[in-house]
Amino acid sequence: MKKGFIKKQISNQYTIIDHETKKEFIASARGKLRYVKLESESSFNRQKTMKTKIEKTITQISPKVGDNILYADLEGHTYIEEVLPRKNDLERPDVANIDQVLLIFSAIKPEFSFVLLDKFLIIMHQQNLTPVIVITKIDLIEKEKFDWLKKQMDYYIKIGYDVYYVNSKERIGIDVMNDIFKDKITVLAGQTGVGKSTLLNAFIPGLELKTQEISDALGRGKHTTRHTELYEYKEGYIVDTPGFSKIEFQIFDERELKDYYADFKDRSLGCKFKNKCVHISEPGCAIKGAYENHEMISSRYENYLQFFDEIKHQKEKY
């Protein structure tokens, strides 16, 4: 069998690239991929409920864009025989083996959401992915509101995140990002209507991906990306994915939430109860102190409280 990786998926058809020859083929997935027995340490054995992983399980595996695979030619057709272990695995967007994620947010239409930003960042840390924050439509927002937004985002820059501001249609801010793509698979992720397709068109002129403005009546955009595909760019690849409007945590114990806040870790050393502090009602909490002393933007801690409560009261899944 030969080794390759999946560049594109439309329904049950996959475009694969051979690792050695770099030639492209259209392939189908073998039926035996549907249900396989996994050991507990398998990268495909993911915890999906509050119960811990069992030692062996039967699960369904569907190949996805970004997967490294083994394939074979049989009677004039190319078949994916095996999906190799994944280093990470996203569900929404549905891609694997990603190096970094461009988190796309619009300055306006739809309005910038710090709740959604913090949720994204938590999920990125869970998956050991590098997030890069990109804010689009900067030409549409009033200067006063834009200055306020940039001031808030300065906090995220301070705690270690890269933040870029772009006007995709005028290509403002695009060239500044050129060096971040080399030797990486990068996924564009964000709500529908934030300008992912417009941004991708700015990165790779000629793609002419269909874009859709936000509906004034509904306050949201329509899905314009109908499949998942990998595009060559700056000696790496960019993945465009269908938009989505809802993301969910895969956290089953609210006490784990603090572990995914990069700006909490160092500060928590000053907590009276150290790593046992969950930064809610404990006396001598350094995180609460930082919030009260305006050492962090208020939404950062207030979102943490909201997420903590959501996880604590979520319905148990079996």
C-alpha cells in the first residue's frame, strides 16, 4: 500500500495526494473503515461522555481532510485502506492533523463576540493547536468602536496570542501574515458571515470562492462553503471549511476549565489554595484579585464564570 494524505472531500469522494510523487487521485473509502476495534490509547478513541475511556471499543472512523492514509489501487479504482493515527482531530470544523487555526472574527456584521473568542481559545488549548486571531471588516466599523476593540485585544496580545486586523477586499493586513503559513496546515475557522471565504480569496486570488453578505433580517450569513478542501499557500496548506454558529466544550469536570486559560496559570501561583483553587469563591484567589483590580479585561473572567456554570450544570451524556 502507498501513503498519502487527504486534500479535499466532497461527500464520499476524497482527493488524495501521494506523499512521494505529489500526484493527486480521487479515492473512495473502504467499507471496513466504518467500524474498527480500538485500544484505549488510540488517537481515535476520544472521550465523548463523562465516563472514562474503556480499554477497547468499537467505533466508526470516517476519513477527513488532513488525514494521513494508506491507499491501494484495485481494478481501476483507488481505495483508502487505512487512516493513520491523528495528532489532533476537530469536529466542527471537521479536519485533522492541523498545525494552527486562524480564528476569524468580524469587527462588525456579525458583532465581535468575546464569549465565542474565549470558547474557541479553550478548544484550541484542548487540542494543542496554535490559535491566531484575525479580525476582519475593519473598514466597516466606526473608529471609536474600533479603537475600543483594539484596546481589548491588546490584552490577548499581552498574554501571548497573535492578533491581525485585515480588510480582505482591499488586501489591507494580508501581506503581514505571509510568514506564518510555511510548512503548516492552517485551518480558517469562525462563524458564518465573518468573511472566511473573502479572506481566503485575498490569500489566493483566482479561487473566487462564493461569498454571502449578512442577512439584515436574520442577522446571520448563509453557508457558502459546501465542502472541505486544502489549498496550497506559502509553502503550506490552508483549509477552508463550512461555517458554523455553535461550538461545544468537551469538558466534563468544571474544575478542569482553569487549565485551559493561559493567563490564569502564572497568576494562580498567588492563590491561597494554589492549584486547588478554581477561582470562584475561594478566599485569597489571585485571579479574582486581578479581575477586581482591572489587571485583566472584565469579559475574560466573566466568561470564565459563565463557562464554569455551563459545564457544572450540563446534562450527563452516556
